[in-house]
Amino acid sequence: MAEVGRAPDGNQLDDFVNWLRRDQPGGLVKSNWRPTRLRYGEVMWNGQIARLNLRVGQERPFVPRFLTGAVPPVGKRKKVFPKDLGELCLATAWRLVGDGQSVLVFCPVRAHVEPFASRVIDLNLRGALPSLLTADEAVLNTAIVLGEEWLGADHPILRCLKLGVAIHHGALPTAYRKEIERLLRENVLKVTISSPTLAQGLNLSATTVIIHSLYRNKDRIETSEFKNVIGRAGRAYVDVEGLVLYPIFDDHARRLDQWEQLIADVTSREMESGLLRLVVTLLQRMHKRVGGTVEQLTEYVLNNAEAWTFPEVAGEKPEDREQARVDWGRYTASLDTAILSLIGEKDIPDEGIADALDTILPSSLWERCLNRGNDVRRAALKATLVSRSKLIWARSTAGQRRGYFLAGIGLDTGHALDAMAAEGNQLLVTANGTLLAGDYDAAIAAITAIAERVFTISPFMPDKVPENWRDILACWLLGEPLNAVGAGHEAETLQFVEDGLVYRLPWAMEAIRVRGLANGDVIGDMGAQLEDFELGLAVSAVETGTMNRSASILIQAGFSSRLAAIKAVNDTAATFANGFELQQWLASELVTLLSNQLNWPTPETHRMWRSFVEGFAPLDKAVWKEQRYRAPVIWRPNQNQPAGTPVRLHHVNGQAAVISADGQLLGTLNAPLNPARKGLVRSAVMPESGWIFVFYLGPEDLWIA
């Protein structure tokens, strides 16, 4: 956070504090120093601890005021800013942006993310937090249009976006999230406040990550999740190092202990098998029910099929028991999927399961982790895996297991789909058939009937189901705005659409189809096979929010505005049914003429539409091939590299740059490098001064025309 000069030994904390005070008149704001619990490089004021980045070697020490508390200048607020942990995180983020850094604020609980938007807006209006947007607001146009389509024009998330701050969590519309992610990659937005999507594969990074909390639902976040989050600190090929901060506002001793324990866990923990962690979690729940020694638990798991019924624990709170029940179903389904993935579609007899697992798992991470434990622990874990595998085999046929495996579901879910197979298959056929015939009312009725059944089956149950979910589903399928049905509970509606409709319902419909095909299910009295029917329309209609096939294809092709896509298709009476016909439609005289009108498809989405059309490469221009170029470079002083040196090409602050293999900026590329190129680049320094070779595998999109 700050650079300081030569400091005394960290064990001499009083000397260290006096040294800071003596050499820095005014010092850190409200220097309310507490010598306890502080280590070398940590300072505390007003109950806040900062970990200073100490660097030795400067003659004159310098510790700037990192944060200065003050009453906001606008309004009647009398409390000093920052007044709590949330405001401390925001103040820290703004301070770091002032130093030229980009910041990710991580919140383990999704429900805590959106309230930050209102806080940012309020503090901006009070003069405590200035706008961070330095680019032309026009660059936000696409995000604003998409946000307004889903959230409404005056939503706090959009007002926050106009201040240069991104709010990001999994319940936001996919199209909006993708646009926000693009703005983040292009460094338009300096601060991102994100939910656990950061730890779930989201490709975002920043100079600094600020950890808002270490806990979710009273439990400390998993070490693996924490590793993923802190791994976002430091941008590849831009930053030499990243910074991770855990601001502490109150209860500093306890929170510092929690932080130190997590850090110790991160640094000491060996790589773990996900399969092993699943088994351990399930065993722990079983042990709460039956007690006894590990050997007794092993015997119980091996010899009692009821061990796999949800273990009730005496004295447990009802809400904790219900959450544990949900978790149990999720964990057993994951274990089933893992077992079926390991053994695959092989028709192994029951007595051969243990041998099959022993054959598959040697030298796996599971086996290596097992070998780190004692014999008793190893026996319990292996027995649990074999026990569950035998239960799956005892309660399913080879055909059923194949269907479960292909659908990516567990035993209990598979049994539930088996029980509704005849009805589910017929509803799926009806939904697709009526869509093909244009009978939208019948299609909605069939899809709703499927949802009524699968929304009671884990893992297809949405996290939250609004009372008017059937109205939301109908509105969604008809391609209508969700404002009317979502009025007063917009967040709940959006979460249901993203979680229940875009994700879980299509998954369930595909599971019904895959299970039916794997089992050779027959439809109706005529003996028709499931594969004899069109089954590809209903899922895409639910995923995209329109029963118009052409509009659905247009959305799937990358045009993000659902309402504008439907309007464009309706305005032109389009009937394209595949990608090739879409290209022909886009190149047609009518679409070309309309695309030149500034208010088409709508005034708000015209720029987005033109960007989509111009970026939609025809197939003949999208063929990948190897291309070779030579490009001029303006080297930085003393950075001219020897011939043959490999270099990288990237955009840094909007400028095409030449970077060394270790991320050092070497010079500027004097050529119009396309930041949106799709291919792969290799480059090296030429013998001729001021030039590099560029080898490109991709379409003809390396340079901006």
C-alpha cells in the first residue's frame, strides 16, 4: 500500500511506532496506536489495520496518509467517513484507484453485493466518493441499454456504472454481465464489486483484490475459493505483482486471527482431491448421526444402505437441518456423477466394482491423498466410495446408469426422472411440436407443466421461486418485457429468470431428453422413438426468452438485446432457421437499408446492432490460416532486444505494446493491432532494427482495417 524506508526490527514495535511518528509530522490520521497484536509492517488507527509494503534502502523514510477520515461535505451527515467496514472497503478502493490501480472488492455473500451500489451513489452525492469514470460515457452505451432492458432506467446498478464502478454477481442477466466483463478487460471500469463469481471461473483480474469478508453463512470460505479469489490480484502481462488487502474496521484482534489462520491454511495445505473432500463431507454428517469410532463408522457405511438416507441429527435447528438436507442432496449427486464418470458406461457386475475403482484410481490425486493418511482413515474413505457405487449399481440398470451419466445427474435425480419419464417425454415432444406449429399458447402450457414437475427435483429446483413464476415464464417465452410481472420484486424476478429459466429448466429438459434417448423410450401407442421427433426448439426458447426461432438464433449468435432481436426479426418477417440463413439475412438489401437508419432496431440499440453486424464475420472470412507479417516497433530507451528474442503483443492503456516474456514493457507497436482479434499470435525481434516478425494463426482480423 505504501513505500517506506529503512525500519527497525519488527519485534521492537514501540520503536517502530515512534519512528513513524517522529519522521512523519501529522502522521497517519488519528494515530491511535495499539502495540498489541501488530507485527512488522502493520499499522492501526481507529481500529483499522493496514499491512504496509515495507521496502528497505531509501535514505529518507516516507509514509503517506493512506486514509484520512472526514465528514462528507454535502448533506447533514455528521459521522466521519468511513464509518463502517463497507465504507472502509470503498474508501480503500478509491484510494488505490487514485494511485493508478484497478480494484476488485470480493463479497462472499451475493446478497451483500448490490447494496454497495446504493452506498456508492449516496457517498458520491455527499461528496465523499468522486466518479471514477475517465472515459467518454458513450463507451457504456451497450451496458446501459442492456441494463435498462432488464433492470429499469433508474436502477442503482446502472447509476453506479455511470460512476465507473461495476456491480457483478451471478443473478444479473448474462448479456449484461458479459458486457460489464468486456468493459473491465478494457480497463474502462476501475472498481468491481463482485460476488463468488470471482471464484467460479470468471476471468477477471485487477491490480488489487480487497476481501470484504472471510465468512459465508457463519462458515469460513473454503481455502480453494480463497485461493481462486486472491489469484485475481495482478493482471497477466501488465502487473509484476498483485496486492491482496483485508480491511479490518472493528474487533481487530479476532479478525486478524481469522486472517492469519486462513493464510496459514493456504500456505500449508497440500493439493486435495475434490472426490476425497466430497466423501469426507458426507462421512462427517453420517458420524454426527451414529457416533462411535472410525472403524464403527466404516462398518456402518459398508453394511447399511440406510446410511445414504439423509442423516437426521438430534438437537439441530430446523433451518440448519433444512440447509444440511439440501447440501446432502447436492453432495451425493456430485459423488454419483463422479462415480459414473469414473466407471463410465461399462456394465460391471456388483462384485467387480471395488476392483474397477482400484484399477481406475491408482496414481490419481484421490489415491495420493489417501496415502497421506493412516490405514483406518484410508479404509473408511475407500469403503464409502465403494458403498455408494454398489448402491448405484443395486438400484439401477445398465441403461439407466448410461442415461444418468450422459445427463450429468445422480441416482436420486435419475430415479425421479425415471418415475416421470412417460409424462415428461410426452410433454417435451408436445412443447417442441407446438412451437414448430406456431401454437404458442400450447407450447407455454407444455413447458410450464415440465417446470411444475422438475422444479421439485434437486438439482433443478431454483434457489428462489416467486409466487407468480408461471406469469414470469409466460412473459419470458412470449418475448415481452419483464417490467410488469416483476414490478416491486425486480431482483427476485431477475434471479429466477437467470437461475430457474436460463439455467435449471433447460438443464432439466435436456436431462429428460438424454435419459429418454439412452433408454430407448417409446412415445405414444404407435411405438415412435423419442429420436423421431424435433426436440431442439423448446430448450433454446427457454434459454433465450423467445419462441420466435429466428430471434432465438440471432440472440445465440451474439446479439445481446432480447427485445431488439425480436423487433428486428419481426420488422423484416425473417424466417431463418440456421447460421447460414442468418448470414444471408444480415447481408440482405432490406437489413442493410434498415441498419443504416439511426433508430433501428431501436434508437437505444442501434449502435449495439451496428457493432454486431460489423463484427459478424462471414464464413469465408472466418477461415483460420497461418499468416506472416513484419511490423515496426518504437523501442523504449535501452530496451532494444537482440534478434530472435520472443516478445508478446498486447494493448496497454489503449496502445498496442510490445512486452517481454516476463511482462516488461519494451516498446510501442507502430501498427493498427486489432484488440478483438480471434487468433493466436507469435512474434520475435527481427535482425533489422526497429522491426519484429509476427506469425498469426487465425482469420484475417489481426489488423484494424
